[in-house]
Amino acid sequence: MQNENEIAAANGSAPLRVVLFRSLYESNVGSVSRVMSNMGIQQLLLVDRKCALTFKAQQAAATGQEGLRTRIEFPSLASYLAASEGHIRIALTCREGKNRKLDTADGIAESLAKVLGSEQISGAGFRGIDLLFGPEDAGLSSEEIDASHFSMVLETFGENSSLNLSHAVLLALYSFKKSFREHSNTETNLAFSNTHKSPEDKESYPFPETALKSWLSETGFDVVDRPINAFTVIKRVLMRAVLTAKEKRVLDIAFHQGIRKMKEYNQLRKNQGLPAGYSGQNAKSKKDSVQWHS
């Protein structure tokens, strides 16, 4: 996790970011990380988070851990605003005010060319777009909406317009990215609309080094104290082959699946009063052997 002081050096210029205010449920935060991965978005910002982030959040993120792992956190709206100059803020809300116009993703995308040249952000220069989402129970506050450049409403077609947080993020990302592409007419817009790279792009998917290291650590291997260890050997063996982006992506998914399963396994052992990890030498009885399945 990154802190607020690292935002400029890290991904401060990320073209599109998701910002969650006062999130109440860790499973929703994890699910948001997952749908961000589905839509090719990596940067997740959390403002005044109200929930703990434990293994449940990682479970909900499944194969989309990147946003959760590299999240940037802020204690307040003021601290987020201070570190986010140059980002156009779009509040996701159904609350229309006296001086506040609600618009759709298509309408906002069409207007962005004008906003990019406005004095409101010209001091810092355009650095990207933030989509702001409020907590599950009440949504964004008036102060948070008023601090945004646009207020965006999601179009639904059923009687129930209430959406789960992760569903709202997925729908917003899809609607906005699609509309933005359709209205692209500047170099900035084109750069933004093409931010997602195909997994088949050989430069777009790095070797899953962090996932491999975490997987080995969960299984009990020492990957820190020894210069030559399981991590360095396995990585060296795998890197001898010229892996395609798709192959590296499959490896990443497999490692994360193994990490989740090992954490479940170790939690089961902990609940039974047994040490983490499993070895046939320390199992005292068949009862000690915990069965787990995918």
C-alpha cells in the first residue's frame, strides 16, 4: 500500500483512477479491485476508509489484486484534493442540486474537451480523470460532490436503481471508457482511450515476481535471508523460456490462486490450534491433516 506522500511519484498521472470514499465493507473494496482489473484500470484511491482490509478483501479481489495491493490512502477529502491537482473529478451520484447538473457518461465525455482547456485545472495541467464513489449506505456527501467537476448518473433500466458498489464501478468504467473513445478528438483523449493494453502485448504483462514470491512464502519457503533460494531458482528456470504475455498472465493467476488456497489452509489449521503450514513429519494424527478443495 502506498501513502498519500507517494502519490505524485507513483501513479499521480494515471489516466483514469477509481476513488472510494468512506468504504464500509472490505469485500466491496476487494471486488472493486477485481472489476478495475477487468476494465484495465490499476490505480485505486481510498479516502477515509471505514473498514479493515484483511484476507476477505483479497478473496473478493480474486485475480484482480493490483488495485488493492497498490492502493493509495488519504485520511480526508482535503488531503486527497491537495494531492490530486490536475485530475478532473467526476462524482457518481443520483443527488441533483440547485447548482449541480447530473449528466450521463456520454454527455460528460463530449464536454471534456472544453474542460481540458479550462482555467480550473490549467495551473497543474491535465493529469487524468478520477471517478468518485461514496460509501455503500449514503453515497457521496454534498461537500464531496461540490469538489468535483462533473456529477455523473448511471443509467439503469429496471425498477431497482440501487447498485452494489463494485457493480456501480464496473458500469461506470465501461460506460465512461466507451463514451470517451467515441468522443476522442485530441491527443490527450486518444492517449487516455488507448490506455488498456491487450494481454497479448508482450510488453504489457511483466513476469509475476511478486506473486511467485508471495506464493512461496505462504508455503513456508524462505525467500529473503538466502541469496540462492526457491524464488531465485524458480524464477531463473522460468525466465530461460521466452514467455509470452498470455503465459505470464496465466502464471500470475495460478500463483494468486495458490496464495488464496494456502491462506485458507493456514487459517483452517490456526482454527484447529495447529501451526501454519503442513508437513507430514509434524502431523500427529489424521485429524491434523486439513482437507481443502478448489
